[in-house]
Amino acid sequence: MAYEDPQVVQQWLNSLNELDVRVRKMFGCYCLYCDGQAVGWIHDGVMSLREVGLNYLPADIRRPGRDDRIQELVIPFDYVNADWLPKAVQDTADLRKTQG
């Protein structure tokens, strides 16, 4: 499995530049960390963000069902510069911290 194009990864990171984020190569993807919390993945041009119940995301971002094995939201590259994206990443990190 090939890693994501570094330019695509950098575009995602640029959109999150006000946050304490970093990426780490893992399992053929880039694992995204915010405030030291693993919040998602960057792979195949998308960001997969852990499902934590955020209610302000656009309706076209599919929510996983309770029985879905993978509990992540797939955010298409079209949203790389969305106003809500940094808040979603930060909120995910904050909620993960409280969940232990």
C-alpha cells in the first residue's frame, strides 16, 4: 500500500495550521494527531475522522451505523478548506481526551 502524496497531506495540514496537529506514517496511511490524540487518518485523498457524535458536519458526510466495524467519518478532499474542519478535528481530540 502506497502512502498518500505528501502534497495532499500538506494541504490537509495547512487547513489545520492553527491546531496542534502532526501526522505519523502508519499502516500505509498517515495517522492524524491533535493535542496528542489520534483523531483520524489521511489516505486516498480523504480524511477519516473518528466518529464522536459531532452534529454540525454537512449532511453528505456519511455517519457510520452502530454495527459498522469502522466508526469513522470519511471527509472528501473537497472539504480540505472547509470552515468547520479545524473545529471538527479539535472537538474530536477534546472528546477523545475526556473518554480516556
